Amino acid sequence: MLNNLRKRDRYEMYYLSQVEQGKKRDGVYALGQYIPMSVDKARRVIDQIRGRSY
């Protein structure tokens, strides 16, 4: 059953199961697909959000 799900859906199911078991970890998960920008530019933006210098 899990093999038929998209990667994001599998991750969400795993995350929710961890929350139910009390093993929630702090963090953020984001998914971006088909974004019309270069990989290098996206990395620069993400690094700025993280507070790193580029």
C-alpha cells in the first residue's frame, strides 16, 4: 500500500504516526516542485532563510 503513495504522502503518514507515538521531533518539512528558478538561486534563498551567508 505504501509503495503506491507519493513520497510526500508517505512522509506525512510517517510523521503523523510518530506524533501519535509521542516521538514528535522539531523541524520543518517543505516541498517545492516545478519552481521556475535555477537551483543555485533557490539554494541562495534557502540559505538566507536559514540565516547563513551566501
